[in-house]
Amino acid sequence: MALLKEDGSLDIERINKLPLEEYWKEMGTLTQEQIEDYITKLSVNESNEPMQVISVDFPIEKYGVNADTVINNLRCKYGVHE
């Protein structure tokens, strides 16, 4: 059963203070609506969710760098090859 305040809303502070095993058990009892409510009420640096990927439709050569190319160039520059 979810940890609720007297008004029926989630007690996020109490949930966040639970030991990890109890936290996951508690999170498993929440409904989808309660999970969404929980996530929206967390501050940015308190999120327990993984980072969300944001896809963009820009050519990488024009607006960014290819990480593989950069790493390979650094390996060649410093003589480190796999």
C-alpha cells in the first residue's frame, strides 16, 4: 500500500527516506497515476529515473560531433590502439 498523507496525496518525503529495498517494494505498489505524480513532484536532482534521451533531427556533422570519430582520433594521436 502506498505511503499517503492525510489528504490522500503521496508522502514523497517519506518514500524517499525508505531503505532501498523497501523503496522498491513501495514503488511496486503504486498505480501508474501515482508514479507519474511522484515523478512530477521530484526536483530535477532527486530523480530516481534514468536519463531520458532526446532525439533531434539534425545532421551530426553540422551541429555536433561523432564521439566515435573523436575517440579514434585521440587514440591515434596518443598511440593507443585496441
